Amino acid sequence: MSRAFDEVSLASLELFCLAAEQESFTAAAHAAGLNPAAVSKAIAKLEVRLGVPLFARTTRKIRLTEAGRSYWTQCRQALNQLGEAEREITGRQQSPSGTVRISMATPYAHYRVLPRIAAFHARYPDVHVDMHLSNRNIDFVAEGYDLGIRARMQPDSGLVVRKLEDAPLVIVGSPAYLQRKGTPRTLEQLGEHDCIQFVLPSTGQPVAWMLRQYGKDLDVLTQGSSWCSEDPLGGITLARHGAGLVQTYRFIVEEDLAQGRLVEVLDAYAGRSRPFSLLYPMRRHMPQRVRVLVDFLLETAPGYLAPD
């Protein structure tokens, strides 16, 4: 039987990944306990075999080419999976360890996940959580993420979706703003108010406010002089300081409402929510370090019901 990888060993792939991550043949050599010439030679052989340059080289540094970055993503994923398989089969993965990369929507991260990470580390001290806070859609494979948490997502048959909670929405304003502009009671009166806009990164358009009237769901486009993009929490700060009304998740403003810093309005039109979900690529073998974080996030999510 012919072997596709006769001239390429796992050591060469590990050296390639080290060089890519260190952005230096010399640093990769030090990390591997080799001399730089050996690393350079191994990667040169790899490039000859593949028929494409993996690095763009200058006198001072190296950087991955487009082909090199694509190859690094696949190699790193494969090497990680091999390591996990070896630890599992030899029984050395009794205590989960390693790094989990997770991308989270900023509101959910700040108010639901980050406050619980210390408890996770207390339970699994050898698992490192690399947290990326962003509201854009991510490419799990190309960007190297294990998990994601989103309220909005593009359909993707390759993703597993686990609901964390349905987050109720509320409309709030500061007492100072309501004293100045009055408290709206109807949708018509809402049109007379300064409504803080959040611009959805994927469309560049303001997000419609989600209301309910007589049991019917309504998506209402509002008007306002303050627009925020990227981080929805900016709208909350604006509202606290009297810039207008904002629609947001109740879990963000619960303390503000209790302390009187913000006041809920138009509660007769409340009742809508958005589902926050945990997402991850569909695969046969999930590393234990990832599995324990998935289980922790599900078990500590509001309203979680353990399976029978």
C-alpha cells in the first residue's frame, strides 16, 4: 500500500505550526530544542512536497502566506485532535487541560459568562479559556474557535446549536430623560422619542425593536440621533445618561431598574425575547477540555433543566 505521507512526519508538521505561531524559525527551534537550520530545512521540504510557499520570508521576520495560513489551521486542528486522542486512550486525560477558544456576543459575555469563569477555573484549573468578545459571525475552522455564543446567527448545517436561554427584552430610559421628554404610553408616542439605535454589523442597518401587541409580534423601526455599532452596551451607557430610550435585554439592566437608574416603559408591548445559543462545529470527537466547558455553560445557564 502506498503511503501519502512518506516524506512528511508529524515532527515536520509540529515544527511548521511552531514556526507559524512564533513567527520565527529561530524561536520555533528554541521551543523544539533544535537548531534553526533544522527547522528551516524541514519546512523547506514541506513546501517542496506541497508545491506552494508556506511562509513569506524577509531578513527580519517570517509570515504565513494565504496558503500557509489555511494549511496551519488544518494542521493545528489535526495535531490537537491527535493529542486529545492519545491522552484519552492512555488514560492521561483524567484532569482536563489545554486551551479552549470561545467567541461570545458582548452583552452575554459581560453579564452571563464572565462572572462565572472563576467558578469554572476553580473546578478545572488546568483548562485555559481564551475569550473573544465580538458580535460578528465567525468562521470556526478558519479562525480556530472551539465554541461560540450568539443571539443571531447565520444558518449553518455544520454547527451544533444548544440553547442557553430565551432573554426577555425591555425598553428603558433614565428618570431625567423621561422627566424631560415624557413617558410614552403608545406606539404613536414612541415615534416622538429619541430611540438609541444599534447598528447590526452584518447589515449596517439599525436593528428593529421587537414588540408585542394583542398577542401579535411587531418589529418596529425607530428613530434617534444616537447610533451605536459593534458593542450594544454602548446604548445602555447612553440611556443611563439621558440620551434617549433603548431596547435591551432585561438581564443587562436588572440592577439599574432595581436601583432606579433606569425605568421600564411601554411594558404593555413587552413579551418578546431572543434566544442565546452555544454553538460548536459538529464532530465525532470533542476534546475533553471543550466538553467540560460546554457542560459547565449549559448547567449554569438560567433556566437550565438537566436531562432525565
